[in-house]
Amino acid sequence: MEQERLPLERVEQAIRDLANQPPEQAVRDLTAAANRAVIELHKAARQEANSRRGAANWGAWAGLANAARSGVLQI
């Protein structure tokens, strides 16, 4: 069964909705959402970097994977 793609506009609206909660709840929920997004970004960038090792654009993907990993650790 193929999963339906969630339009970016709906994701952005959900983030705005989370931000419009009382501050303590907004911070918790936005942190959880940001953490999940950065984890998924790191996984995708690391996979691409690994598959492009030795290619001209490997460095860009490796840099993105490293930056995302830093974000995961900081969040």
C-alpha cells in the first residue's frame, strides 16, 4: 500500500499551529517535530553521501549529513 505524500503546505501549517499553542506546550511540540525532521534529514543525507562516495558532489552531501548530525545532537 503506497502512502500518500503530505503536501509541504500542510506540514508548514501544522508547524504554525504548534507554535500557536501556549508557550510551554509549543516549545515541547516544536522541539519534538524539529528533532524528527532533522533525524530524517540526517538519514537521507548520509544515505546519499554513502551512495555518492568518490563522485564530484559527494562533499556537499557529506557536509549536509554532518550539519544535520550536529543539529540532532543539539536539539
